[in-house]
Amino acid sequence: MIIEDDEALGRAAATCIERWGNTVHRLPRPDDATLRRQLRRPVDGIAVVSRDDIVALRYALLAEHLEPGVRLVVTIFDRTVADEVERTLPNCTVLGMTDAIMPSLLAGCLAPRYAMLKADGGDLVSVRRDGKSTLVEHLPGRALTSEADSHRRSSPRSWFRSLGTSARALVASLTALLVAFSVDIALGLLVLHEHWTDATWNAARALTTIGSSHAAEHGPGWYKIVSALSMLAVLVLAAVFTASVVDRFTGHRMTSILGARSIPRRGHVIVVGLGQVGLRLAARLKDLGVKVVAVERNPQAACLPLARALNIPVILGRGGDRFLLERLSVRRARGLAAVGSDGLENMAVAVAARAVAADQRIILRAGGDEVTTDSQSLFRIGAVCDFPRIVGASVAASVLGSEPSGVFVVEGRTCALFPGDRVVDLATWDQYEGGGPDMDTRRPRRGEVAPIS
């Protein structure tokens, strides 16, 4: 039985379960009476599929109350809630939809030759494409982050372009003040013939608008004109600098000029959409040593405080904005991942990024619908990560008693990695009849797997 409030996810899970020779009943948003009536008949397992953690938790508790001890599979994003549900309900398996899709997203961001990358302690378990077959490899945790960067070194100009308006004003005014300070010292030494200590002292007095050198009263006329213009310019620059400093300290900033939350300018991954998927993708990339910057259009997004705590630089804006993508140095980036919850918005971001950087690696979270397929054929958008297909197959395998290490799509086939480095084509799970000398030749029953051909 599948309790759902997301038709695409429920349909994907039901399709897999039926393909593997089982009967499934789908209940879209059932009320208590409907669920109680349906559970009067015996069921082998219940899957609760929802993008809302509160809805999923309510249905899970209600199902456990009506059918104690039944096998439960629940999709929950929040790990704290998931851990508590698993502790309270021993018969419940909590499947994080973000965890299910993360191996495919990581592979798309770091190395397209891999179909999936999954963390295993300090290492990575990977499934590499090898023609029509696959090969499981175990890699060091940062093996893919140490690959040579083909992009040229970033310049101070690109660093300045990556800054926001307030940061640019701060850097520009500070630079201009330092230039004015240096010029004033040089004029004091060369024109007024002051000792370098006196020239520095008088330049500092002029910079802080306290006063100028007494020797300037006997200087040439052109020097007095230059000094007057310099003091007026310093007055304006000091005001701009002070306002910028106050704004940096009092404003809610998600990036910094320098340091851990500064915007990277080459060899980085741009993550557009800072929901649960985007936040965990950015955090995982950062853990692997990959520079990352996130883009979020909603200034009230729930994940923004978490991103700030994790020192993930975040730009507030629209990911499909050409000027924003250029500011983020999309041409020098390692890849761009559009992973928002709106598939059409993700496609718009991908098309805009393709227009700015034609050869850039783009990873698109989508629903695998006809719109995505048609757009992919027209625009060559990038690698499409089919969210319902991957999550649905994970839910189906879990509710039937098997827990794959990862589910991924390769060459149009939905496959799964099981313990023992066994890769299985899930489309043949109910029809496999042959194999090597160490494999059963009988038809797999529920909960068994067959290796990919």
C-alpha cells in the first residue's frame, strides 16, 4: 500500500512494485476513515510518500496505530525527525529523499563518467560507466577533487566582479583612500621636502580630516589646488567607506569579501536552489573539498541559517539571471546544479546557464516528464537527474524488504547498488533467469536481486 500526496513519486513507486510482480494499492491523501477501512484487509507493507515531513510523520503514526508492527517505509527530509521516528518505530524504515538522489547529483557535479558517488566513511563508493556495463570502484574521499583544473587563474578583476554592491563600495573606497594617503606622502616628501615621518603624519591628518601640513601654506600654487581637491575627495570617500563598514556589520550578509564564505571564482560548483536537496548537496561538496556557492531567490528560505552556519556562501537572486551567472564566474566553474523543487524553474536556469557558458557541465533536477524530455532534446540542457524515478525505485525496493545502497539511472536504465558491490538492473528484477557460476539461476523472489547484464 502506498499513501501519497505526491502523484509523481507515488506513481513511480507503484510502477516498480507492480513490475516486480506485486499488488499495490495507492491512496492519494486519504482521511482517517479511508485509511482505517483500507487497512481492514491484510497488507505486507506500507509506504508513505510525501515531500512534507509533517504529513509523512502523521500518516506513519496513524498507520502504526491502525496496523501495529506493519512494515513501514516513510520519506522524511529532516534527519533529526527521521532518527526519532526510527527509534520510536523499530518496524519503520525512514528513507531520506535527499539521500536517495544525492549519489547521482554528486556524480553529475564531479565526474560525469560515474553514474553515482556515495560516501562510505572517508571513502567514496562509485559506479563507473564502462560502455553498456558498469564497474564498482572504491575511491579516496577527495580523489575527484584533486583533478587538474583546466581553468586559468582568476584575476583581481574577476574577484571584484564577484562582490556585491556594498562590498564593492567598501573595497573601492578603501583602495582610493590608500591611494590618496600614498600620494599625499609622496607630495610631502618631493614638494614640501618633509622628513618621511612628518610626511606620513601630515598625510594621516589630512586623511582623517583633522588638518594638513603647515608647510603646505608656503608651497606652490598647483600643490595647494591638488591638496584641496584631495581633501574634498577624501571627505567623500571616508563617508562612503564608513557607510559600507556599517552596512557590512549591521546587514544580514551570506557572503564575505575574503575567507570561508567568499565567492569562489574558479573550479567551483554553483548550486541553484537552497532547499533540502541544495543545502545537502552544497554541504557534501564542501566536505569533499570542492568550492561551492549557492543561489537562492527567497530571502526567507528556511535553509539560509543552516547554510550560514556551515560557511556556505549564498547569493540571494534569481539563478536564471545572466548577470548573476557572470558574477559567479559560471564559465570558470566546475559545474552548475539546478536543484530547486520547481522543475520548470530548474530548466529555465539550465537554459540560461547554457546561453552564458555553452560548454559548461549542467546537472538538472527534474521530474522526468515529457516537458523535460522535449526540452532536453531541443536545448541539450545537461544531465537530467530524474527525482521521482530514483526516489520511487528506492521506496519500492525498501518496502519489499531490500535496502539498496544507492539507486541511479544509467543509459536509460534504473539500476541499484546492493551490498557486496552488486549492481542490478531493476527492470530485470522479476525476469532474470541466468547468471554466472556463483549466482542462482532461479527467478528472484521478493527482496532478492539479480546482477546487471
